[in-house]
Amino acid sequence: MTDLTFRFAERKDIPLILRFIKELADYEGLLSEVVATEEILETWIFDKEKAEVLLAVDKSGEEIGFALFFHNFSTFLGRAGIYLEDLYVSPVHRGKGYGKAILQKLAQIAVERGCGRLEWWCLDTNTPSIGFYLSLGAEPMSDWTVYRLAGDTLKNMAED
């Protein structure tokens, strides 16, 4: 896709990253769960370097979407993978192949870095995205269940 380029986010992009996060959360009906702030994002993405953000830029120079990802590790493969936390394309730019282009770029990054896989979660209710992922050949991991400790439960576990 020649009308789309990519660049890694810089500190100056923090307001844009937060805006994309909120737009994605709103799309998923989860806006009330967003507690991230610009300061939090700056700390965790740029100071602690715990995640990376890839911005998709159209031919006019407008950032039209993003992917926020980080490395995980597979003990079975003995190598890192890329975990895609969020993939988002602005509504006005959907249906143009940009989501696929972002995933292709992430796959290229994974291969260049020697990663063993690229994986992500998708809400069971997000049928448009599920259909899209299946069309790319992505496989749902139906024999795994995600578990989470968060908030007070996480704090209580840490204190026990």
C-alpha cells in the first residue's frame, strides 16, 4: 500500500495516542474504563519503554491510526513475540485496507526482530474485527482462557 507510511511515536505524539485510545474505547463501549493520562503514557511508553506505538500516516501526512504493542515471551518457542494491545483506524479511514496494512507492518517488525509470533485479544462481541482477523488467516485460541488480577484484587494478592 503506497499511500500509507509508518513511523514510531515520539513524546510529542502522546496527546494523539491518548485520543486514539479513547476513540477505540468508545467504539468498544468501554470509554468509562480509560484511566490513562498523558503523564501515565509518557512514563510507561517513553520513560520505562514498556510499549511501542506505531503510527499509520496517510499520503496527506495525517495520522489515521495506531498500533500499541510490546514484547512477550514464549518459553515453548524460546523467543520473544509481539503482543498487539490495540489496533485502531479512525472511522473515516476504515474500509481502505489500512488495518491490514498495520498488521502487515507489525508482522514485518516481528520477523525482522526474530519473534516467534504476533498475537492479540479481541472482544467476543466485536464481530466485524473477528471476521477481519479470520480473513487474514489468524487463528482463535479457543482452548485458552484469559485470567486477570487487577485493582484491589491485585493489591490484595500482593499483600498476602
